[in-house]
Amino acid sequence: MPPDLERREIEHIDPDLVRHAQARLLDAQAAGRLAELFRALADPTRVRIVSALGASELCVCDIAATLDMSQSAISHQLRLLRQLHLVKRRKQGQMVYYALDDEHVSALFGQGLDHVRHG
């Protein structure tokens, strides 16, 4: 880019807009955590697990049967979803049941689905 054009672009910077954007800018740690969340939801299997858990609490075997996958594969995905606080588990005797961690996860999933269906 010619130096004079580059300089003109710099002259068009609006300091008030830049300050406003900087005031709302995520810090690196929050940006990293949010990116992890979206990376987790970038996997179709994990999205389907979240979808299934949006209907009701399920054990690993029920999730595996619902998605027609092995329990081992589901457990691997659930471990990641738990680490990111997207799902929680509850133990009842020998059984472990999984559910969405909180209403934020359900809302995020619902809004994303609306965006895909109507966007």
C-alpha cells in the first residue's frame, strides 16, 4: 500500500470510537475462555450431545444409544463438555447422569440454533 494512502487511513481514525471499542474489548483471558467455549461447540457430536441433554438428563448409555455411538466416544466428549462447564453430572448409585450445566448453556444453544435456522 502506498505510504500516502496508509497515512490517509490513519487520519480517519475516530479516537472516540476507538476509546469506546477499547472500553468494551474483552481481556485476553476472557477472550480465550470464550474461544474455548465456541471451539467445544464447533464439534457436531458435542452439539448433538448438548441437543439431547436439552431434552432431559441422560446417562452415558442413553446418550450413546440416542446418537448411535459408543459409550467410550460419548464419555470422551462429555469429559470435555464438563471441563468447560457446559454439562454437569450427578451420580445415583452406580449410574452417572448428565445434564446441561445451567440455563446459560440452554440459552446459548437455543440462540445459536435460531440463528442457523432463521439467519
